Amino acid sequence: MKKLIKNGTIVTAADVYEAEILIEDGVISAIGHDLSAQNAEVIDVKGCYIFPGGIDPHTHLDMPFGGTVTKDDFETGTMGAAFGGTTTIIDFCLTTKGEPLKKALSEWHEKAKGKAVIDYGFHLMIGEINEEVLNELPDVVENEGVTSLKVFMAYKNVFQADDATLYRTMMAAKQHGALVMVHAENGDVIDYLTTKALEEGNTDPIYHALTRPPEVEGEATGRAARLAGLTDSQLYVVHVSCADAAERIAEARRKGIDVWGETCPQYLVLDQSYLEKPDFEGAKYVWSPPLREKWNQEELWTALRNGNLQTIGSDQCSFDFHGQKDLGKGDFTKIPNGGPIIEDRMTILFSEGVKKGRISLNQFVDLTSTRAAKLFGLFPQKGTIAVGSDADIVLYDPNVERTLSAETHHLAVDYSAFEGMKVTGEAVSVLSRGEFVVKDKQFVGKPGTGRFIKRAKYGQLTSTKDAAKQTSN
Ligand code: URP
Ligand code: ZN
Ligand code: ZN
Ligand code: ZN
């Protein structure tokens, strides 16, 4: 059935204006005034903003890590995402050395199948470069629609790749039109510092942060950026946590190197002192890179405002406090890294960013949706409100005040990283390709309705017509 959205204020990365939106067959068919409501369900959204659905370019759902598996999978994770206003995620597909890339991708397709309530794509981890990998890559990019490759510079003996692998991934990415993503921390130095800390009997969660100082992230960020310059390739640095790393990205961009940076809500509002919470509660706040000294937060906001950082990912990677984070009692290196952020990603940006005057409404949309769509080959099918784009739409009440809590979130995990935090703004209703997933704050979606989206190559913007063709394939 057609839908007509009336009386709201449309916000895109470029504009703020009042108009009606007509939705037909899952796509925005008209934007204007006095549109015909014949045969259409009329949705009156007086007082609400109308945002393009959020795009979360960084999630780990149903992912094995440190001898356990994330609590939230593609069902609960995407439900939480939808409640927060996110309508597309790009999840990281892990690979195993010596095994075909395609095998890893099929495994990830299986994880999502029948579960996702919103659309999704995959990034592909590259752990080694050899003949087999080089032979498979063109097909992965061209035909599988997986156009971003992830290299870990940390997690020694687990995910970490060496610099030659990073260099060769960049060369291949340049050739085939993929975007290289890095987890930028110096894994070798971290390995030394963590071993030493444990030998000295320093086992509490706070030592997770103290053994991964900002210099270790800044160094790896700068190194990756230099290699991107050397290979004349393209680089996206995930989860930038500190001023040091943000400055390395700014420096590379000033030199004209094609480098982009993402930060996450946790680094904007939480700080290193959270790791010192008593009764092992600090384990809830263990991320890699770690939370930083508080002064870094304003530096990150400034980088978002002035364009030196361009996107917000959640780095959703949830583990229960009881039963999973517990694994690291008496040894901080065994605390599974990560936290539940997917649901609150846009809320925090809106409440702490827009409402507190740090970023504009247009910047909010760009940071949480449009820029990721452009970088990851989803635009303009996703990431904006335009005729021909998917009707992925958030109807947002900018004035409601509420308190974030595990009591009210929609994830499976047993805690909230933002427990007790007061925020302003909430997604009231959320549509994915023209169908309500959340309606008046109630879940009305269905697991399995989310579709895998084949993404365009890096830098190759498609027209809405091309985009529509791609989805129906
Ligand atoms: O601590 C984190 N960030 N966990 C998720 C895995 C990663 O490094 O992104
Ligand atoms: Zn990472
Ligand atoms: Zn991550
Ligand atoms: Zn809960």
C-alpha cells in the first residue's frame, strides 16, 4: 500500500525543509506539497523530523571472540538498531587463513538469513594475501557486492596482519575498487605491554587501557595512512578513539591522501575512568582501542564538526556482563572486547551533538547515514531522502526526554554502556523500504525481511535507477 508522510520536517545532509513524502513499492516516489493521498495510508508526523534511515558501517553480530560469541545476533542486533533509527548495517565477515574467502562469506550469509529485520551488507576481513586470495578478490568485489576489505593491525596471533599484508591489500583494493579499512593499533607493542603487565600482577580491567596508550593507536593510524599514500589507495580508519589518531588522519588528508575516519559514541561520552569501576564493573567498558582520558572527547567532537572525522559507527560487539565479560576476572586480557552501542548510536549523536550545539542537523544526518552510504557504495539507494531512493525513513521526535537503560533497550545483552544517561530525542517510527519496522515505538517488523545489499565499488556513485536495479537482482 502507498504511504503519504505529512507535516514533518525533512532533514538531509544538505537541506532542512517541509514537504510531504509519497512512498510506493518501497521507494520514495514523490516529494512535494499537496500530494494525492488517494489509496495511501496517511502518516501525520507533526513536530517530527524526517531523517534518512541511519547507516551503521561497523557492527559485529553473532561474532566469535575470545572463546565466546557476541550476545546479540542478526535478529536482536538489528531489532535494537531499528529502534535507534538505523535501517542498514554493514557487518564484518571474519575469514580464516587457508580457507576460501567465499566460504567465510557464505557463513556470514547464513548468520543473517531469516534473522535480519533491516538491510545489511558485509565487509570482508583480509588476514593474509596469497595467490588464492588474489584470485578470489575480483569476484568478491565485482559479483558478491562486498567492496570493503578490513585489515587488523592489532590482536596479535588472532586477527593481526603484518604491514606487507596491509600494503598488498591496498594495492589489490586500488586495482579492484575496494575501500581498505583498518583497526589501527600497534599489536606488537600491545602484546609486549600486556605480557609485562600480567607478569607484574596487574590484572584489573584498567590495565586494558594502560597497555594500549594513545600513541600506539596514533602510530598505527599514521603508518596505515602513509601506506595509503605510498600505494595511492584509499583508507578508512575504524573506531578512532583519541586526538592523536584523529590528528594523524587530518595530517594525511592535508597532504591529499584519501583517508577517512570513523569514531563511535562510546569515545564521545565515556572515558578511561569507567574501567576503574569497582566489582569488576570496569569490564563492561573494555573496548579496543580503549576509552581515553576525558579531554579527548572535545577533540573528537571538533574533528566531527570540522570534517576531519566523517562517520559514526557503533562497533556493536556485545557480551553479557554475567557469563561473558566474567571470563576476564583475574586477567584483563581475557575480557571479551566490545560493547552494546547499535541501538543508541544515533540517539547519542543527536542528544550530545545536535542538542548541545556541537554539530548541525545536516551534519548529524551526514555522520550517521549519508557519508557512510557514499563511502561504502550504497548511495543514493540508501543514505538520503530523494525520489528513487529506498524509503528507509526515521520519524524522529526531537524533544522527548528519556533515560537510557538495559531495562528499556531492545538488545539481548544484560547491560547498557550508557545506563542512567539522560538523553533528548527518540525515533518514534522507522520504515525499511517503505514498511514499518518500528511503529509508535513498538516493534512491528519481521525477522528475515532485511535484505543483503550488494554494494557499488569505491568512488563509483550510482544513480537511483542503477541502485533500484541492483536490489532487484
Ligand atoms: O573492542 C572492540 N572494538 N571489539 C570489537 C572488535 C573490534 O576490534 O572492532
Ligand atoms: Zn577493531
Ligand atoms: Zn569493530
Ligand atoms: Zn536488556
